[in-house]
Amino acid sequence: MLIGISISQPAYSQNPISKTSKLSQEVAKLRQQGQSGLEVFLKSHVNELNSSQIRAALDKLCQQRDCYASRLYWYTNLEQAKSVAKASGKPILSLRLLGNLNTDLSCANSRFFRVALYPNAEISKKLREDFILHWQSVRPVPKVTIDFGDGRKLERTITGNSIHYILDSSGRPIDAIPGLYSPKAFLSQLQQVQVAAKEFSKRSSSEQEAFLRQYHRDRLNVIQTQWTADLSRLGIQSPPRMVESPNNSSETPNATVAGSLAVAKMRVESPMLNTIQPGNAGNQNTPSEITDQATWNRIAQLHSADAKLDGNSIALIRAKKNQSTKNPEENFTRLIRNFEAAMALDTVRNEYMLHRQIHQWFVQGNQANNLDALNEKVYAELFLTPSSDPWLGLAPNDIYSAIDHEGIRK
């Protein structure tokens, strides 16, 4: 299919250097105007959105890679986001990730957000109209380059996870959506927490804490009800579970364990992780696998319809995919089907395990009222990538590599 590219000339000079300078000035000016500035840019360049130069400028304006597909404006300064949230009466959706949202190689789940969630027509509309968007990098994302020696290179990121926090205008956490969710489930989460945030803002300061605890108690009950219903539909008597993480807080989780918590990203990263840390494959004491994987897959299949990608997301994936010359359509169809299945599995695991734990923290008042403390807890205890480990589990002390200084360079 051919995509037409407009050859209409912009109003300013066609000299490439002059055009780049004009675009930079335009982006800098419109960036200060938030989402309305983005709308102005889109209208001004409506016939040029196929241009790589315009798309690069758009990414700078939005501070999000592939912004032409999502058309979402993101703040990178939380204080600015809070100020706009207070003026607009909207809650903040604050993303925490490894790497940066405006670069190609941010952590895997944040990349999946950019193709499966943010371009989705319903989700994009909901985010644009009802939330103030903000993102912040937790730490740089580890990158691996495999040089095949003949000019070909394969570049990937390793480990890392992402989470969306919903905040009030003061930055107080209302809820959190951990990891990758299917489009329909993510939209449902946004709708639920938007209502909660609005009700929270109506309460006096003395009533807010009690309201929030009750909200999370109610969400726990909903999760339990849905969990029971799923098991009943499948005729399951003994529910699947995850092997418990080590209780010894001094034992740093390795990257294979952390990677196993996110199915879609695990499929991308596991071949490299198994090569980097081959000792993990046969270590039966490593809590890296869910017991009864087949049962989890059956539960995920109950929610497979929620994981269907819309046309906008599929078009973006197609544009980014390096198609093989043999059976490209068949391969692409299989790729979409596999990705949707991985999202469905991620969704049930994230909701039934990780989100359940987050709700419990809120009910208990366990560091949930402070965003930084909550984020530290999430990355340490749920994502198993604590800030205390500078190597993100990629340099375990009990695996020998036969490389000088274990390959560590400083």
C-alpha cells in the first residue's frame, strides 16, 4: 500500500538549515502551551505528517516517541504538571520507566505502551481530554548490542519495567497501574480511577485518607470476585500462584527473575538474558516461573478479547516492523496474534498479583501516600529491580563468566 506524501510547501524558507531552525523555534514556543500548543502544530503541519523531519519535531514537542500516532502531550516536570492539574481539575497520569519516553530504546513495556495503548483511539481520547500526562525516568535502561561481524548489528534493551501512577493535583497517589495491560483493561482502569480521583478531590483533607482506603478495599473485593469467577468458569479448584520471592532482603533478584514478571517484554529479552546468565536456566531455586503456567494461559484466554489491538496500533506496528521477504502478511498476522496473547497474560498477572498488592499497600497505609516512597517500594518489591542494585540483576555474584572482572567496566 502506498502512502501519499504531500509536496505542499510550508510558509517559511525551504532551505533545510533554515527550516530546521524555524521548526526548533516553533517547537520551543508551542511546547510552553501544553496540549493546545500541540494541536496548533498538528493543524499547521497537517499535510506534512509523513515527513521524518516533522515527526522528529513533533516528538520533541510531545516528549514522546511516535507522537504522530498518539498525539499526546507529556510534561517532564512534575511541578508543572501539578500546576496544570490544579487549574484544570484533572488528575495526573504519571509514568515511571527506565530510559526516556521520547527515545526509541526506552524499556520494553514503555515501548509497548507507545504502540498498543497510547495510539489506541479510545485511550488517546481519554488521556487527552481527562488527564494531565507526565513521565519521569527512574534510571537509564540497560542496552545490549550484538555485533555479527559483517556489518549487521542487533540492538535491544534488557530488563526494566514501567508503571502508571494516578495522582491528584498535589501529587498524592490515588492508584497505580503496574506494567502492561491490554487496551480494553487499561481503558477500564483509567475510567475507574478517574471517578475515584474526582470523588477524592471533593473530600476534606480529614476525610480523604478514609475515602482512599475504602476505595482500595472495594477494588480488592472486585479483584477477588473476578478471580473467583475466572476460576469457576474454568472449573479450577486449586488456583495458580507464583513461587514466593526470597525473604532474604540481602539477596538481590537477578534480571531473569525480574524479566519473568512481564510476559510481553520477557519474550523479547529472554534469549539475551539466558545467554548473559546461562546459570539461571537450570537453577530450580530461582523463583522465575509461575507454577502451573498452562492454567495462567487459560485464564488469560478468558480475557483475550480485551487485548485486541485497534487499527491505529496495528498501523504503527506495521510501520515500525522490518518485514521479512517470505510470507510477510502471514508473519505479521502471527506477530500481532502472539503480541495480543502476551498482553492478555500480562494483564491477568498484573491485575491479580501486582495490582492486588498495591491495593493492599493503600489499605494498610504502607508508604502509599508518598509518590517517591511508593515508587521505590514498587521497583524493589514488585518489579524486583531495587535502586540499591546498580546492575539491575545483570551481574550476579554466583555465576562465573570466565571474563576478567566479570566483564564489568567503569
